[in-house]
Amino acid sequence: MLVITRRAGEAFYIYPTQDINPSLTVAELFANGPIKIALLESIKRNQTRVGIEAPDEITILREELYEPKLA
């Protein structure tokens, strides 16, 4: 489980890894179950710890580290 801390208004992204097999179906990707997101703990008034369980083929990245690809 990945645990990150987020403040009010902050976000994170969940998307397939870059090296994912393009022929992998959604059913195959989630064969072991869905992505689980749990609010674990409220640290301060505006901070919460979030736990995320996802398949290895899924990338989870804090918003401030995400760099969208330009087409």
C-alpha cells in the first residue's frame, strides 16, 4: 500500500505505467481486484493520509510531480 499525505485542494493521478502491454485488457489489469483508496488518518485540520492499493501496472503520482505529455 502506498501512503501519501494530501492537503485540501491537493490531488494525485492514477494511470497505467508507460511500459504496460498495450494488448492488456481491463479485465486482465484488474484480475486481482480493483484499486483500493482508503482515507487512513486525519493528521491536521487540512491534511489527510491516503492509502492506495493498485496493480503494479498502475502509476500513482502526486499532482505536483505529474507532467502531462504534450501531443
